[in-house]
Amino acid sequence: MGIEKKSVIISIQSTKGDPTDNEICKKAYFKSAIKGGARGFRLAGVEDIILAKKMFPDIPVIGITKPEVIPENYKELVYITPSVEDAKSLIDAGADIIAFDATRRHNYEDILDVIKKNNKLAMADISDFEEGILANELGCDFISTTLSGYTTYSKQSDEPDFELVQKLAEKNIKVIAEGKIWEREQVKKAFNCGAYSVVIGSSVTRPWLIVERFVNYG
């Protein structure tokens, strides 16, 4: 099960200690996302994937694993689906697409091989143009800008990396725009830059951050 072109995918991921880190909230998020028109989920962990597929079996799920608490030196670490065992757990849980760190810090070819052998789609989370090109050449089905700004050497910005989206799209790559998208106009711009689809997370799934934006209005 793939991703529809020009679809909006909602990343629903709670970390340990979040107010939303419980099944009731997650069910409400899944229902709300679909009611609002989302055409897919990006989820972390086996339990959430199983829950979402049980509720919405026809909605594509991008699955990842990551630590319960992200360490402070995350820019130096491979923490998104770092191993073959992680990928297998996502496959067994029913994820349709397996996303993983595809930066130059990570030898991920064994992970990609397992995904392909299990007839799943592969999403490469990259941080710069060269990583995207390599992942595409190796056979990844989607290239996501998830890690732009989240490695020590990639472009650091509070804005989505539209330049990276456009450069990859110009190579006829199915690029997924993800990261730092908070405004409707940014979604529109991502599609205008050639994004195949867009993933949105914190701007709709972390209500305390939404509140902070209004509280800190100055």
C-alpha cells in the first residue's frame, strides 16, 4: 500500500511523558486526522502501528522505531529504525512503508534488503541532497527530508528545507517534504517545489506546542 500523490500524511508520535502518550489520545488523533482529510500516518513503534491498522486498515502507515526519549546529542546519532531487527518488527506489525535513517552516518543496505524481500516500501530519511540521490539509486521508493537540520552537517534552519525538496524533485524523485512545517502556506510551497506528498507532525499533534505559539506571541 503506497502513498497517494499530493496527499497530507500526519505524523502522530508521542514521547515518554507527553500528555498525549496514551491509547485514548492516540485513537482520537487517528480519527481526527482521517476526518480532516489525511491520507496516511507516520507512526513510531509496534503498538501504535497495530492500533492504527486495526482502526483504519486501508490507510497507509509509515512505520519507524525510535528511542522513548531522544538524547540531547541526537544530531550525532542514528536513532530512526537503526537496525534490521527494528525494520522486521515494523514489518511484522503491519506497516506498509518502513522509514529509516539513510544519512551517510548509517550503513542501511541490509535494512533496505529486508524491506524489499518482504514486499514493503522503503522510505529513506535523509538530511542533504547527496544522501537523497544515493538512497534513490539504491532503490528506496520515497526520499524524505525528515533529517534536514537534524544532523551536524546539514542545513540548519527553523524553516522547512524547500531547496532540498526542489532539487530532489527536479531529479524525478518521489520526495516527501517533512520537518518544520507549521503553516498552510508552507504545505502549498512544498507542493509547488515538487513534493510528492507532505508529512506534518508537531504543528497538529502536539497541542502544548500550539499553545506556546500563542502564549509567546511577542
